[in-house]
Amino acid sequence: MQDGRPDTRMRRTGSLTKGKLSNVIANEARLEALRRTSLLDSPPEEAFDRLTRLATAVLHVPVALVSLVDSDRQFFKSQCGLSEPLASLRQTPLTNSFCKHVVGSREPLVVADARRDPLFRQSVGASDVEVIAYAGVPLITSEGYALGTFCIVDRQPHDWTEEEIGILRVLATSAMSEIELQRVVGELRALTQNLQSAVESRTSELRASEERQRVLLAVNNAIVTCLDRDSLFSSTVAALQSAIPFDRAALVLHDPVKDVFKVLGVAGPVPSPSVIPLGTEWPRQQSRAGWVLDHCEPLLTADLRDSPPFAEHSALLKDGLRSAISVPMTIKGKIIGTLNVGSRVPGGYGPEEASLLASIAEQVALALENLLAYEEIAALKARLEEENVYLQEEVRTEAAFGDVVGQSPAVLGVLATVRKVAKTDSTVLVTGETGTGKELIVRAIHDLSRRKDKLLVKVNCAALPAGVIESELFGHERGAFTGALTRKVGRFELANRGTLFLDEVGDLPLELQAKLLRVLQDGEFERVGGTQTLKADVRLIAATNRDLERAVAEERFRADLYYRLNVFPIVLPPLRKRLQDVPRLARHFAMLYAAKMGKNVGPLSENVLARLAAYSWPGNVRELQNIIERAVILSPNGRFELGEFATAPAGGDAKAKARSLEDVEREHILVVLEETGWRVSGERGAAKILGLKRTTLEARMKKLEILRRT
């Protein structure tokens, strides 16, 4: 310092090379700080003008300027002392100017006479502003970045004093404060605008969401109670009209058995039932719905003329439709069909409409699931009612004639066994010749068991084709095989908590014997075509007229299944082994058929009973029943006539002789006496078993000349 004046040689930036100066000017952090001010392209500010006017007045200089400097230009934010056209100048290219050096050095620059300064000598003539003396102070941010300058200019040499530079610093600080204020105000304004935009956007989203929820709620309320397909579709269409404009709406369902899509409903200003009537079927591979099923996403078509040639498009275009949306209807992750809308306007739909329609389709799918479940339950209920009646009648067809008829020791022994096993849940195997009354014994076991209030379900393994037995036993799912249009409840499931009667179990195919064995072991099974494991609490009774031990030896029946079934065997005697029951059975059947036919055939004569007792009955009780039924039909009122009847049919006992009723009675009494050890009276005596008084039995024995053998 000399005489209170600054040393201009020490304040100048001549020590910075041109390259270093450019690097400082182009520093990205400095430029970012400059951009944050948002003042480069803004018009001059009155606050800066007040500062420059103050500078010219206090420092007695003709010109004062506030400028900002970016990488290649200088922007004037205030100019005081310049005349037109310079006064209107907003920016100039950044050359080897004084301000460039101030920003580059971030230090004040004072030049007393630029004409004598080798660094700025050329700048004197290059500028429209006649700059002879220059003093500039950088505008520095709190982070230390120089954004521009506050400078004063004199048109004649000027030795700047420290006091003048100090005043210039104060003015520069005020200008920088104004810049910061403008930046903060700008950021607050931008933040406010952003917040306002965000609020408006969010408000718009909320309104759209509320409207969407309102539409979905309206759709749900409209269709939730629909329990038939027509009302479901009409309610869906009515709800759609207030949500999405359309000229046609259609609902199609997938038939997995035929792999086609079937039109369930068509509506709208262009329903055109003649072009696409209800029930129309499209192959999956050629239809819009098939594309949706394969890709698991909505299909939005802006112009049907430019889209792939799906099967529906020719009909849609023929009706003037140009754009369409098809969205999937999904139940438990499986697409069951599509909801579709079409418009006559090309590009009539966008992603928003597709999204809304997809949400509506979810509601429709849920209602459709409820509807299908209701239909299935109704069908199953009707089927169960039919099956229940059928099964009850089927099992009682021959059981309807009352309890087991007979008083022979063989029959009484079987009934005693039945009473014992009926109280348990053990598996029972009833064997005996055809016609011996195996179903009657099964019914007796069920009626005496704790399951008597539940169903007795019968499966005749011999009467059903091999391919049907599995479905009958275990049921099947919808679509499990051709023709399986609905779910079927199997007999095991139907007999849950009841009794399952497998008649003619010896005819069960080998491949099903293993599955039956699993159910007996674990109580678990799956429907045909299903994956869900089901459980059934079933008491199993099997019956057969076959020799299962022989079938096991010949590998026609699984040994492990035989042992599972043969837990408690009951062997029914043939009728020829209990001939003493023939008269009682004959009277029983004659009374029942006479009552059923409204006839009075009178009592059976001794001759008739003798003829019946003399027969060997290869067809057992069923044969006797059929013969009596035929005789009742042919007999005139008031008299029972047996008619033609062979006493020794082919296959019977050829040596059988015609015997009188007394012969049969004598033989019967002898058999009972032998079984009781010739005890006549008492609880276990012959009289008790025969249902006679002791004195009556003794009288009959005397008449029939029955004497105890020695």
C-alpha cells in the first residue's frame, strides 16, 4: 500500500494461466451453484439497481454493474450509468474480461489504467464500454463459489483507495445476500408449486380411486346376490354402463373339456345376436379369449383392423366395432373366461379402461364362482336326494319283506353272530351262495349298529363296468374325463359316518383292489382327476358268492385285501341246509305278495308245503321267493295253487324224494333235538327254539314216533 492506495499489481490475476482460469470458470460445482440462483435468464432486479445506483453515488464513478458469469457468457443483472443501446444489453460473450479474472481468482481486481496494463490493454478497445479504470469484487457463496462480480468503472485513470474497495465489498455482500434471498425465494416458490402439483395430482388420484371404488362397489352390490347366469350378466352390464362406455359387452366362459370359449351373454347398443348368438363357440387357439388365457393378461386392441385375425374379429368389424378390451376372469388362479367390451371408435380404450375392466372382472369372477358353487351345490343336493332315495330303495328292494325269516339252528346262529358284530365298526365279509339273503344280513348289521341313523350305501361291483367303478367308489372332478361335466360325489364320500356295502366284491378289478386297500388302511382317497386328499369315516361290509381263498390262490384277488375284508366272516347256509325253514318262508312270501297284489289266496296246503320241502333249492331263498310270487299271480282268489313245479330240477338233488309235511316236521324236530342234546324244556331246550310249549312238543314227538336214539 502506498499513500492509502491498494497495490494493483498484487491484486491482479496475472499469475493465473489461461488454462487454469478456464478450469475455474467451468467448474461444474460452481456452475451448479450458479444455476440454483435461477437468475441467469431472469430480468434485472430492482434490488440490484438500487445497489449500483448507490455505488455510483457514493464512489463517484460513472458506471456500476452487477453480473453473473457462467462457463462462456456474462449476464448483467444491473447496469447503472450506461446509455442505450448498452443499457439494454443483457449478456455478452465471456472473453478476456475483467470480470472473468475476478471470478477465476475469487479475489478483488483493481486496475488504475487499463491502457498501461499489458494484461488488459487489448480489452480497452474491444469493449463498447470505455473502461479505463476498473475495480471489481467477486460475489462468493457460503460454499466459496464465485458466481459473478460487483464492479465499478471509470472512463479515466483512477487510483482506487482501500476505502473505496471496502465500500465495494460491502455492496458486493449486499448483492450476494440479495442473490441468496432470490434463490431461497425461488426454491420456496418451486417447492410450493411442486407441493401444489403433488397435492393436485394426489387429489386427482384419490378422486379417481374413489370413483373406481364406487364403481366396483356398485358392480359388487349389483351382482353379489345373482344366483343365475342371466341375471348375473344383465346386472354386470347395467353396472358397466356407468363405468366404461361401450357399444357391446360380452361374457365368455372356457369349456376345458372341449377347449373352447362359449358366449354366455351379449349386450349393448350393438348386441347383434344374429351375428354372435348365445352359445357360440370359438376354439381357444383362434380367439381373443384364448389369447388372454394363454398370456394371462388383458388384451387391449386400439384398432381391430390392424390386429391379428382372431375368430371374433370379422363379426365385430361387420357390426362396426373398431376397438376392444378383453380381460381375464380368474377363480383360484385359473382363468375361467373373459369379460369383453367393444367400441365403434378406434382407440376408444386405453390402459386406464383396461385396468378398471380388469378390476370389474375380478368382482364378476367372484360372483361367478359363487354362482357356479351354488349351481354345483344345487345339483349335488338334487343328486344326493335322488341317490339317497335310490340307495335306500335299492338296499330295501329285497329287505322290504321284513326281518330274516327262519328258526333253523343255522339261521339262529347267524343272527346271534350278527348281534355281536353289529355293535362294532369291524369290517365284515358275508359269503354264501347266490340267493341266500346276504343283503338282508348286511341290512341287519347296519340297523343294529350305532350308524343306523346314517346311510347304508351299496355298490354292486359286478353290475358296473370296470371303467366306471372307480368313479362310483371315489367320485370325480369336473373335467376329469370326457363327459365329466360336473363334480360327482363317490360312494365312499356319500357313506361318510355310515356304512358302505360292497356287493359282489369278488368281481372288483385288480387295479382297483389296491386303491380300495389304501382306503381301508388309511381312510383316505382322491376323486378321479382330483388332487385333494379326502377322508371318510366308513364302516365297510363286503359280500360275495365267490370262493375268495381260491381267487387269492389263482392271483385273481389280492391276498392283502382279502385279509383286510375277512376280519369278521359270516357264512350264510344254503336253503337246502335249512329245509325246516321252507314252510315258514313260503307262508311269509305268499302273504306279502298276496297283500301287494290285493288278492286272497288262502293258506298254503299241506301238499304244497310238502312239495316245496322236497325240493333241493339250488337257487336258495331267492328261487323260493320267485316261485311263490309266480304262484300268487296265477292262483285264483281264495286258493293258493303252486302250479307246475319240478321237484328235482337240473343241477339239484336227483335223489330227493317227495315227502309229506309230517316227514319234514319229524326231520326238523330231530335236528333241533340233536343240537340241544335232546333237552326239551328250558331256555336252551328244543321247545324254546321251535317256539312251542313243552307239552305241545312232547305231544308232537309222540305222534311222530320220535324216540331218543341209544
